[in-house]
Amino acid sequence: NVDYRLAPETKCPKDILDFYCSLKHIIENADTLGIDSSKVGISGESGGGYICFGTMVMLAERGESHLVKAAFPIIPMVSDYFFSDSRAMTEEERDNACGMRSAWKAISKDLDEQWASPLLFPDKSPDSLLEKMPPTVVSLQI
């Protein structure tokens, strides 16, 4: 279980880097830790799902997806959907939109500058990057 620094004190991509560096440490020290490095999986829920997905982006960008056997993000925060037209949202989504926008603003160093970054919004990953990610099962409910 990895403890990563939280927003707003830590901004993207440093929050993802915490998880990535922990993963690399675990892989590099697998023998000492008594684990099989070929069976390492990653997971996270909600904001942790965002961290999980961001780590998958980082692994894919660095050609290191082979380090993870599988990823299991649970109800992950991955898109800029809550910045879209609220008329297209369900009532529950509209009720949560303000809080979600605040969360993304707290996570981002500069929302406008990072808008297209898959590290901030993993759903903006191009297909070429998605193809390089570890096998993934996304859970949309718990």
C-alpha cells in the first residue's frame, strides 16, 4: 500500500511520481522484499484510481509497462467530463460536478497548461499510448 502526497500541497505529476517511484523500488528490491516481481499488480480507488492510471501513462511513456502484470483502477478519476456542459449530465453528476472540478484544480499545477496532458487526464492518452499500457480492468463501482 503506497502513501502518496496529496493535493493541494503536491501537484500533478509529482503525485503520480510518488506511486511510480514506489513501484520501481518494489520491483528493484523484489528479492529482498520476498515478492515475485513478475506478479506485481497496481490498483487504486477514485483519486487512487487516478494515480494508478497516471502511473500506467508514465510506464507506457517510458516503455516500462512490462513491470506490471495488471492494473485495476476502481472508479478512477480520469477525464475532464465534469468541465463539460452540465445539461448533458445526470442529476447525480451535476450534483458532484462542482466538487470534482475543485478536485481537478487542486491536483493540477496549471489546469490550462496541463489540459491536454494524459498525466492529468489519463483519458486523453492517444491510442498509441493506451496500447502500451499494462493489461487493465477498470471497475466503475465498488
